[in-house]
Amino acid sequence: MPVATQGTVKSLTPADLIAAGAQIVLANTYHLLLRPGHELVRDLGGLHRFMGWDGPILTDSGGFQVFSLAKLRRIAEDGVEFRSHVDGSLRTLTPESVVAVQHALGVDVLHPLDECLAHPATAGRNRAFPRADIAMAPPGRRGASGGGAPARSSAFVQGGTSHTMRRRAVEETCALDLPGYAIGGLAVGEPKPALYDIAELVASGLPIDRRAISWGGQADRPGGGGGSRVDLFDCVLPTRNARNGQAFTPDGPLISATRASRATGRRSTPRARARLARVSRGLSPPPLRGARAPRYRS
């Protein structure tokens, strides 16, 4: 799932996404709540019309963004209070408000509020905010007019790297009998072997037809991390790294001439690019098809 943080997949148009084979995109509840605001998106016809995207849209709960801004938030039993990173205003997320925001956006798949545990997680048990009644009702409708199919609700399975906490979270979350489940709380500082171990553990306990994973990174282990058991992945890495001059090839990452010049301290040349491209794996990846070396005036 390409990530459309504030309603756009940066550097790509909806036509580009379709051409690349994307069937669904992910947008961030937290960021859309702050800017431009879910009420404005609702009044403009919903997120599909706002984005110009006719395919399905999945929104997260905002829990990960609250986790990543730990210095700006305070967690309570009924939700989380935080300072906006945009203007410093005091905001509150509750299970009710998070679902209401996603209904206002008119998305197809929503998530109830969850708590993403930092690594190492020391909590006595996995704390989860979602409740079945809040997650399932009232039904979300696409667009401001209320048309379209009801939104489907998924919930994150948290629990850090503790097998006991994860198994309990799987049991409690699956008891909600939701249309989908996401493996949350990964890629938050834990070693990669632990990441793959937890992803496999949780995926094996979820219903076979309702599994997603919510972590990303460089695909350096094909099929790892429960890959054979999971239906959806989301990550900003493909477009973020591309915007910063990196492409992924079967032989390793290929870094642009611009980045090569910064790293080597020399003028950006094809040789500099090749030098830096070899750094990560001792390989010299072939140039991208159709790519041309930059030309400079003396």
C-alpha cells in the first residue's frame, strides 16, 4: 500500500499509482486531523474526491504518530492527549473521536485507536483502546453525501516483542470479530530477528483471510516477517527514498549521482555514483533502464 500521508503519495499522481499497479493507498488519520482537518475533507466530498483517487483507502489509527511524538503526548486510560507538532495546540484522541474522524474522511478501511509500545516494552500486558461497539458502529459512508459502501474496521495487534503479550493481544483482538487485523508495533527499534519472529508469531494466530502488516523497510529478506501469511504491507520508504535519489534493484540499492557526490565529497559523476552504489553490499548494480548520467558544464 503506497502511503498518502496527507492525502497524497508524494511525487506521484493517482494515474502514476494506477500505472504502477497500486490497488489501495494508506492515509494517516493523525496528519489529516491536523491539516487540512477532517471536517474540511468531509465538506469537500470526502477523501476520495479530495485525492482524486477512486480506489480503496485505508487509514491508520493515529497511534503510531502519537508514539513517534512521545515527547508531545500523555497517555491516559481513555485516550491520549498531545501537542500538535504543527502549531503546539493541545489535542485529544479517544476511541470515539478517532473513529469519527475516519468516518468523516469517508474511507473504506478504518482502525480504532491503539497504543504502540516502544521497544523494549515493559508493560504488564498489551493495552488496547479499541472497543467492538465503537469500531463497528455507526457505519462510515464514502463522501459527504453518505453514498458508497460502509467502511470496514480493522484493529492493530500490539504487544512489543513479548510472546505472551502478543498471544494475549491476538486472542483479545480476534474476539472482536473484525473484518481485518493489522500487526502493529514493529520497526520501532527492535532487532530485525525479533521483528521477523514477532511478525511470524502474530500472523500465524490471525484468521487466514484477514491479515495485514503495518511496518515497512527495505525488503532485504523476501518472504520474511510473515510475508507468506500477510495480505497488505504499507511503508513510505519506496517513494521517500526515490525522492532522495535511491532506487532498489535485485542486486542492491542504486544511489543517485547527487547523493554520491555528497557522500564522497566529489563532483557528481557516474564514477562517484558507482563507488557509492558498491558500499552497501560490495556490488555494482546496473544503471536503471532509461537513466542517463547527468551532464555538467565546465
